[in-house]
Amino acid sequence: MTESKKKTTKKEVVEKEESPKPVKKAKIVKETHEKLIEEALEEELAPVSELNPDVAHEAVEPEAGAETPEVEEIVVKIPADEKKPKKSKKDDVTAGLTHANEEFDWTAFENEELKSSQKHKDYEAMYDKTLSTVAVDEVVHGTVIQMTPREVVINIGYKSEGVVSLNEFRYNPGLKVGDTVEVYVESQEDKKGQLLLSHKKARAINSWDRVNASLEKDEIITGYIKCRTKGGMIVDVFGIEAFLPGSQIDVKPIRDYDVFVGKTMEFKVVKINQEFKNVVVSHKALIEAELEQQKKEIIAKLEKGQVLEGTVKNITSYGVFIDLGGVDGLIHITDLSWGRVNHPEEIVKLDQKLNVVILDFDDDKKRIALGLKQLTPHPWDSVDPDMKIGDKVKGKVVVMADYGAFVEIATGVEGLIHVSEMSWSQHLRSAQEFMKVGDEVEAVILTLDRAERKMSLGIKQLKPDPWQNIDDKYTVGSKHTARVRNFTNFGVFVEIEEGVDGLIHISDLSWTKKIKHPAEFTAIDAEIEVVVLEIDKDNRRLSLGHKQLEENPWDVFEGLFTVDSVHEGTVMEVFDKGAVIALPYGVEGFATPKHLVKEDGSVAKVDEKLSFKVIEFNKSAKKIIVSHSRTFEDEKKTAEAPAKKSEGETAKKSTRKAKTNVEKTTLGDITQLAALKEEMEEKENKASKK
């Protein structure tokens, strides 16, 4: 069919070159074809009677004498003067379109002559509008076309619709079919051929800019309360989790945050932390402006001393907030009752209505101080007028402190028992050692000031003062058992009985041991035997001793540790100035560094046992000086001297020996000579008696 058409076209071109008349007919046929195509596209069918059969016949009739076999076949089929049977309108249009298709100029169509027409462009534009190009990772607008209990179907003009979880629209419970929403194109087609969309991501992309714009323009935004957290709620705003403080939910304190979870509310952005991307919103800010004006009107009408009715709005540890009808006032805990109040809940309850008196208010800060106890008379006004100093009273301990205890003897009437008035003891103690809150106690009134409404009490006055007869009970030289209470560098404080304290000086702890600190000798709360050495009644102190329980061993040591006597000792401690030597009978001696040198030239070490010679004994100072070097040095000198000499030489030898001792010792020279003289005199006296 295509080749036939091409042949016919070439033949017609040859005929057109030979004669201009066929060209005119071909032009008429072309116009007729275009008209038929346009009518078919516009669906406007013209009546068959409007077609001119003569023109159609003339357009296809060949010229006489020309050889056009193919065209003749067409002319034969459609004779001009043949009478045709009547056909229906539908048959005529079908025949006309068939004829037009057969005679359509494909060359003109391929040359895009028809496409360049204005109508063709209009049709093409109308068709393009029905199509949409979608790019991945792009935010587009779509229309909700269907909603199910779990999903939302959205049309974005693509070849298929997208499905979004209904949970992403929790912030918008009013969503309905036909609404336009933003969606983020995640994928044009997944494994199942489904268009993947996300409303949550679409909101998050521009959410930060929208939140900042809301703060700058002070706009009201809508948010969805997701859950509660410490101190407030978490709100979904444009896909961002914002914090709603509990104090910003409403002007009234919220007692149950859970009732707001899952609700959609209006908010204002009040604060943004750009560094940490934190957003704080407030619902209270929406209604504060109206309340602020209301507060000004109420405060303008207030007067000090005015009594108003209010409702308990909130209770804190420091007071109670009262709603006075649009403005809040505070009753401090000290203004709730004349008596001691541990917590405001002991006096009032939430939503309780009560009368309060205005104590003070601040127009600028819009603060109102209220009072409740001021509506009743002060309890001190009803105190017994016959009450005086020295009277005994009973009360209940209401408050404890380190310095004392407050005792309530009547509602709103309290007295202080200072810790120093709880015991005759001079030791600094805590009041908690004597009593606790809730105890019923009896006390003596020490001071009473009705004008200042103050009273001081004491409980030690209920017992006799132990120092009144101290001379009779604790005479000098009497022995007693005491308890260690405290240590100092110079001694030990002990208590013989409550209120009777004494000091044992560190030098009175032991006869023989040199004690650097009392903790080396005894312990806190340990019992110790003491002897009364001195009584100071004015300062209420006793001077006590412990070593005085035994006889002074230095009287015995004087005969044991004579000068030049040799004893075995153990080096206990070595330091720069010498060493401490443990001698028999628990006594300690001292050796200088030069007296610690052994015969081989080495120096004695700690825990080493050696022989020591006494080179000095001081009874009053309780001091024994010993030397290890003297033990072998004196032996050498003795071996060099003659074995036997006369008594006179013996006396000279003793004198020389004494001089040698004087030369080598550096301590107690005069004392040693005196001791030696006394020793010689005693020997002479004994010899004369015999």
C-alpha cells in the first residue's frame, strides 16, 4: 500500500509539471484532507450534504488522453453523474474518513508541517499538563485521596500514588481527604513498584527555618504533645522535638501532666538554643497578655490590711500560693500559723477557700504578700501573767539545732534551751545528744521577755550543781575512775562524773616512758585511774595524775643505774642527735652518736642489743645517759695500768677515773661530781660506824 501511494505521488508530480490544471486539483484535495482531519480531531462531524460531489469528482477526474490507470480506478468507483442510494450520516462520515486516510499526505506530516500549527501546540500543552515529573530527594505537594486507619494515600501527579503512615500526621488530627500536604520523595519505585513518600522528612527539612521564623515573628504554631519528661513535656513542632516546661503549660499549676499527652495545642516559641538546637515553647504565653492586664486592675484596688477570699492554688515547701481571682499572692510558711509549721500541708489543702490579709504588695513586680495567722490574736497575749523566772514549765520539742532546742510550751509560745543549759558538763556537745523532736521535756525559765516575746529555758538546773561540794567529794590525793573525753598535745581531758572534768598533763601519765602524744598511752572513751592533784573551783577544773598511783621508781633506779654500771640495752630509735635505749625495768636511756660507735668502728642500729655503761644519772630530770663506746674503751685503759697498786694509788686511780668520766661526758658534769662525792662520804660513814 505504501509503494502504491509513492508511485501515485511520483506520477502526479510528472503530470503537474506537464499541465498546471492537475496541480490545482491536487491542492484542492490536500485542503479537503486537512479539513477532514481537523473535523475528526474536534469531533465535529459535518453533514454529508455539505460535501460537493462535483468538486470531489473533479478533483479525481483525469484529463482526456492521459494514462492514469490507478486514478481511473478511483474515478470509476465514484462517477459524478451516477445516482447513489441514500446512506446514513454515519456511513457517509466513515466513507469520507477512509477516503481521507488513503489520500493523506504523509510527506507533509513527516516534514512536521501539521505539528507547527497552533492548534497542535495547544493540544500538546493540554496533554503535558496531565503529566508530572518527580525527582528523588525532593519535597513536593500532594493531595490526600484516601485515608485508612493506618495509612494515607497521596497523589503527587505521578504514574502511581504514594502511601504514608498515619502516625506521621499525629500532630494534625483534622486531616481529611482533599487536603494538600508536603511529602518527601524517597524513591520513585521500590521492589513492589510502590512510590515511597515521607511526610515527616518533608517537615524536618524546613523545620528549623520555620521555628526560627516563628520566634522572630512571634507567631502562634501548632504542636503535638508526644510524651512527658522530667519537668515538662516533649512537643512535636514541625518535626522537631521541643521542650514545654511544666510551668508554661498553663497559668495554673498542673498536677497531672499525663492528661495532655497525645493532644494537639497551640504554642509560642519562647527560646531557641542555636548551638545545641534546643527549642522551648509555651502555651502559657498565649494567655498571659490577657492576665497581665487583669493583674494590673486587681493590684490597683489592693490595700494593706485588706482581707480577701482566695483559693489555694499551689503548695510549696516555703509557702502557699493563693489565687485572688486572676492574680496570685504568697503566704510564707512563717505567716501560716503562730505555731511552728514543718510543711504548709499541715495547715491548708489544695483548692481550699480561705480568707487572707494583705501584708504588702509591689506594683512593679506584681508581688503580693499575704498572711493567715494575722487574722487571729498572738498567743503571747494569752500567756499566764503570773509566769516568772525560775518557774518550771513543760513543753514539746519542735525544732532541733546544733546550738539548742526550741520547746513549745503553748501554741505559738516557744522557748530556747541552749546546749550549754542542758548539762553541767563543760564539754561542747550537740543538742541531739540530749533530746530529739517530739520529746516531752521539763525545764526551768531562765529569762522571760514579754515585749520581745522571747524565753530561754534550762534543764540542767533541775539537778544540783556538782561543784557546790567539790572539796568534800574530791579531795586532793583521792583516787577515782574517769573516762577519757578528749586529747590535746599537752594532756588528756577526762570526766569523773557529769559536770566534773579534769586534765591529766602528759608528764603525769608515766614515770618511765617518754610520751609524745596522749594517744600513745590511752584512747577516747577509755577508762583511766586518776589521782586528784589540785582543785580549781573558780574555773571548775581538776588537775589529775595517773603516774602518781604508783611510787616513784626513780628512787629505786638511783641505786640500780649508778654511774659506771653496765647494763644490757636495746636500741629502740635512732635519730640525728642520738638514740633511745631500752634498759631493764622499763626505763629508757639516751646515747649520743659518739657513744653508739662499736669496737669495730661501725654504728649501732635499731633493735641491736649491746652493753651500755651509765655515764650520767639525773633523778630530778628522770634522765639516764649511757654509752656503748665506754665499755671497751675503759677496759683498754684498765689493762694498760699496773695490775696492783697501793691503797693510795687506788685512791688516785679513782680520782683519775672520775676525771676521765668528766672529760668524756658533756651532760650533768656538776651533778655527777656531786653524786660521786656523796657516794664516797657514805662509804666513809659506813666504815666509821663499823
